[in-house]
Amino acid sequence: GYVPPVLPPPPEPVKPGIHKVKVEDLIVEVKKNNFYDPTKDRPEMEMKQEIKLTLAVTADPDRKIITWLGDFLNAPKKASKTIRLGHFLQAVTGQQWTEARRPEITTEFLNSLIGSEFQVIVRHEKKADGRTFAQVVDYVAE
């Protein structure tokens, strides 16, 4: 009979705390907005843009952190779990980013950030099924 392969256990999540990281990859993805309400929202809000970051932990480059950035530059009006593009850009460039600067955020500019180093604050989040994930809760300039 069929014997399913034995998979190795997943790696332990990155420990909570502050970690120095390097941007290894950055991909812009357009996705369906699950919170889109056609009775309230403008049609262009049906899709949303997110940025997938792959970060290598400087102390252990084989350890990767994958995190998603909401495509927002301004501060949220209410508490949000989504780390925003503005936080990331401020940590990497040391500059404030607002909607007025959006035209500067080109594909070439985003690609130029690959290799940048900064720090992330990680905390653990336990899922209902008992699995633990490392979650990036903020970005910090070096």
C-alpha cells in the first residue's frame, strides 16, 4: 500500500525580540480585498496591493522571515495588525513617507531596497491548532 512520506518537522519560528535583518526579496502582489463591500466602497477598492518581504536574519542567514506589508503610507486611523509600507520605508531610508511621496515609489526604487539592513521586532502568535508563528510587529531603523 501507499506509505506517505515522513516530512521533517517545520523549523522553529524565529525567537521573539529584536533581530537585525536584510531584505532578500520584495514582491508586489495584487489580491482580492476580502473586506470589499460593493454597497459602500469605491470599485477600485475591490483589489488591493500588498508587498511580500523575504528577510534574512543577519545572525543566521539561512533563517528567513516572510512578512506582508499593507500598501499604506499614512498612519492608521485605528489600531491595525498590518505593518504598513510607510513603517518599512522609514526604517530602511530613515525618512518619513506620506501619500504625497507615492510617485517616488517605483518598481526600480523598491528593487533598490533589496540588500538593505534594518531591525524587526518579532513576537510569537499561537494559532488555534497549536502551531506557533513568528510575527513581525514593527520595523526599526538601525
